[in-house]
Amino acid sequence: MKMIKTKAAIAWEPNQPLSIEEVDLMPPQKGEVLIRIVATGVCHTDAYTLSGTDPEGIFPSILGHEGAGIVEAVGEGVTSLNVGDHVIPLYTPECGKCKFCLSGKTNLCQAIRTTQGKGLMPDGTTRFFKEGKPIFHYMGTSTFSEYTVVPEIAVAKISKDVPLEKVCLLGCGITTGMGAVTNTAKVKSGDSVAVFGLGGIGLAVIMAAKTVGASRIIAIDINPEKFDLAKKLGATDCINPKDYDKPIQDVIVELTDGGVDFSFECIGNVKVMRSALECCHKGWGESVIIGVAGAGEEIATRPFQLVTGRVWRGSAFGGVKGRSQLPLIVEDYLKGKFSIDDFITHELPLEDINKAFDLMHEGKSIRTVIRY
Ligand code: NAD
Ligand code: DAO
Ligand code: ZN
Ligand code: ZN
């Protein structure tokens, strides 16, 4: 196979609009596959990296990590995927062999961590080029390109019966929120929950909390336009911190007779992370950090909050092992166990991808799906 041309949105430098250009894409090498991306969501993490505050942000690069597509070609030695397979690229791979995969304790496979964090394929080179100069990969996925090359261990093979322009959102946002509830926190029927930040992640937390039978789901956001959808997905109370002149954790503790069983931070704001911990019930309340904070930022609380039984933990990709577990989540979607449509507020062609970032920053979208 020869080099191909692909249309891609290039992030040439931080804080600049993406530039839609044709770039060269090398064929998949040993252990890699070529995927035609059919659709991709735009997640806040793409905006975070584009803003320049991501310590792993590398430029020029092709962002995007919430995609779905079809395998177009496979490299030497690829055995688990074939041309025509429907797939979701994984920014959290699953090799099944590393210490982390074998631990049974985490989804954070480390097999290709070093090169992925440097915007490279596992052999230490890139597949994207512009006029002979390398363009870096992003999170091992680079779904803001019509064609992308991804390591075999970073690809989940899914049912051919689901629309790719919907299940692309399972490549990050919806899976992350749902998994944080079911895998990380293990919320049970009757538990009370507080959710800080009502974007794609927070709303997926609410949807999953409702599904497992949470008794009370308190949704918190400074943008009240998010409240209608939060209620539709299961929120019992919607709170805007701007409406109160005391810390929001005090408001929630009063509302819930001592605090919630579980809270989730879905913003990436270290001050809100403190509120999320401190609104948890003394003795047993657990707070899960999902939001990604800016480089160098630190969380703080009084240690006595932990001494008295509150627990702080975190969740990446909802604790989901992509190759073995994501296909089962896709099956659940096929069975009608949860909604994706509610999350898709806008659809745009790649040419308009910068508008997707504007809509996110203006608080007008939950997810924009880019269709190729
Ligand atoms: P989003 O921008 O769509 O939503 C964020 C929401 O937070 C918005 O509704 C906004 O109004 C609200 N908000 C902002 N400041 C607030 C404040 N001070 N108090 C209350 N609400 C506030 O973002 P998203 O795509 O849902 O992503 C949310 C976070 O999750 C981001 O930090 C993203 O990087 C992170 N993320 C983490 C993982 C993971 O695996 N851990 C995966 C995906 C995304
Ligand atoms: O294994 O050290 C590691 C890094 C794993 C990356 C997990 C990323 C989760 C948070 C980033 C948000 C993704 C959209
Ligand atoms: Zn994401
Ligand atoms: Zn592994």
C-alpha cells in the first residue's frame, strides 16, 4: 500500500483555529491499522489541549479522540482486525499483556504509553506528514482526520448494526461518565449523588446514576441552560452556585442531611474538586475526579475531611477496558439500555470544526458530531 492523501484539521499551534488541509498519511506499519473515520465528537479535552495548557500537548498535531469508523487496511502481523470491521479508536489501549492489563485493577494499559504521550506511533515515528514534515498524532487516535492510523491494541471492534455517527460518542464522553458511576464509584440503588458540570461527561454520569437507581441526583452548573437536559436524563435537583452566597458544599450538605454518598467532578476546576469532596457524607462519602485540571494545578482540602471518612478517587475513560468491554457497551446501546441522541446537540462537516469549539466555549452544545 502507498501513502494516501487525507483531509484533516491541523492544530498548527496553541490557541489558533484548526486549519483544514490535505495531508499525507503513510500506510499502517507492523501492528497498526488504517481507519476511515466516519464521525467524531468534539470533547472538552480537545479544547484543553488546543488551549496550550495540556502538558502533553504537542504541535503541530491532529486532535480528536472520540471517533468511530471502518478498517480500510491492516499492517503486517495484525490478527484481530480485518478490512471492513467497524471500530472505535481507543486513547486508552488494551494490550492484555502488560503489568497493568494483567493486574485486573485498572484500565490504564501502559504498553504504548511513552510514544503515545509524545504524539508518536509505537515505533517512535509519525504517519502524518505535510510537505515532508511530520505532524504529530494525538492520544494515539487523531480522529479529526478522515483517515487515521492507530495501533491494533488501541482499536475496539464493534457491532456493524450501530450507527457510527452516534456511537462515536462512546469513544470518550458517554463511556467515561457511565463508567465512572458503574466501575469507579459503583453507585447502587438508593444512593445519593452530586454531579458538578453538566457537559457530555456530567450528563452521562446523571444518566448512569438514574439507571442504577440513585435516589437523589443533584446537578450543579453555573450555566442554567444545562438544567433541562439534566432533568430529562434523571437529575432530581438542579443548583446554580451563583444563586447562593455560601459555599456550594454547604448548600448540598444541608439539602441532603449531611452530604451525598457519591460526587463527581466533571469540569477540571480544582476549586470545584474541593467542593465535590466536601459535599460528601462524613464517614463514607466518595468523590470521583473526572475533569482534567490545567498543568501544574493542585487540589486542596483539610486532611481531616479524609480522616473522617470521605474518599477522593479518580477515573480515566470510566475505568473501561476498551477492547474487551467497550463492544459490550455498544451492545447495550443496541438493546436500547441508554440514549446517545440526547447528547448530540449539533452536527457539522469537518470544514466547520472550529464552530464546534465555539459552541462548546459558549455553553451552547453538549456534543457536536463531525461527519466526514
Ligand atoms: P464541557 O465543557 O462540555 O462541560 C463542562 C461543564 O462544566 C459546562 O456545562 C460548564 O458550564 C460547567 N462549569 C464550568 N465551570 C463550572 C463551575 N465553576 N461550576 C459548575 N459548573 C461549571 O466538558 P466535557 O466534555 O463534559 O468534559 C468535562 C471534563 O472532563 C473536562 O475537564 C474534560 O477534559 C474531562 N474529561 C475527562 C475524561 C477522563 O477520562 N477522566 C474523559 C473525557 C473528558
Ligand atoms: O496511563 O498515564 C496514563 C495516561 C492515561 C490517559 C488517560 C486519559 C484520561 C484523562 C484524559 C481525558 C481524555 C479525553
Ligand atoms: Zn474526551
Ligand atoms: Zn496493557
